[in-house]
Amino acid sequence: SQKIEQNSEALNIQEGKTATLTCNYTNYSPAYLQWYRQDPGRGPVFLLLIRENEKEKRKERLKVTFDTTLKQSLFHITASQPADSATYLCAPPNSGYSTLTFGKGTMLLVSP
Amino acid sequence: DAGVIQSPRHEVTEMGQEVTLRCKPISGHNSLFWYRQTMMRGLELLIYFNNNVPIDDSGMPEDRFSAKMPNASFSTLKIQPSEPRDSAVYFCASSFGNGGNYEQYFGPGTRLTVT
């Protein structure tokens, strides 16, 4: 069955640096992948969707890449701010493309 | 729009009791999802409705769980009888389209504690 792996250890970085989070998937090749942000006590919030033919997508300080050969998506936040501290979830579709399958997420902590 | 609305926000109940969680999706959205989130297992899909019809309930843990969507603006998730292992945060989400390529809008969640 499909497997999604995100680094379970929190990523600690200093304000102003670039944060890079990794999402690896195995046993299938999704045509697209979504990224969500989740703050404590709240539901996930959609950030970006990237398709397999896009390779890279940007939104303000966010950048997502999608390497179908490596079966990996990278999520970058440039010029990070303490307000970026949250858990980030990657979500490729399930094998039937009817819903999403969420990774467990990586917590990002940006210190001033 | 008020977003996805869930109630109650917190529920504490004793083992064996019936629990009903409620969700109002965003108006105009035709897909509704129920998820359960725990530290151990992350965010798991329980059931998915499209146009009020259950499409995929393979994530429902067992017969103690049931979900309904009587109309486009209301859904319930019921646990009967509840057990301590059901303690988790339950999220409802809705989306405009049918499929994994549509962004999902999540509610604030219901934190369920079963003692």
C-alpha cells in the first residue's frame, strides 16, 4: 500500500533562514500532491497543490518542488518568521484519486 | 462564509456512552470528509461523502462507528458504544469538487475524550 513519510523530528531554525521540509512517498506515483499547514488546536489549512508536470510551484515565500523520479516533494519557506511555526502536512491523493492521504507532518519551529 | 462548522468543540464521555459529532460543510461544497487525528496515527480518513452519498467508508474502524449525511448542509458521526481508544480529535472537511485534486477546508475539530 502507499506510504508517506515526513520527518517526525521537529525542525528548528532561526528567523530569516530558509526552512526545507521533506515528503517521501513509496509504492505509487501520484500525479499531484498538496501541502497543508496545521496550527495547534486547529484544523489543517491548504497551502499549495503541485502537479507532476510542474516540478516547482511558488506562493509568496513558499516554494514546493515535486520530483517524481525520487518520489519526493520538498517544501521551502524562505525568510522564515516565528509566525511560520506550525506543523506542515503533505497529502498526495490515495491510489484511487478520490481523496487525500495525509502524512503525519513535520513541526517547524522558527526562533527569533 | 463561516467555514466548516463542527460541534461540540470538546466532548468528554464515559466508556459505553453514545457520542454524536456534528458538521456543517461550506455552502456549495459537494464533498465531505470525516477524519480522526491522533499522535500515533496522524490524520486518518474515516469516511467520504459526495453529493450526500457515502463513497468510501473503508476507514471506519468498526461497526461502532457510523456516519450520515441527510442533506447537503449537515453530517453526523456517531460512536456507539464509545471506548477509551476512540479518544482523538475528529475533523470534518469539505471541498468543492470530487477528487483528491481539490483543496479541502477543515473545521476546527472536536476533541473527544472517553474515560
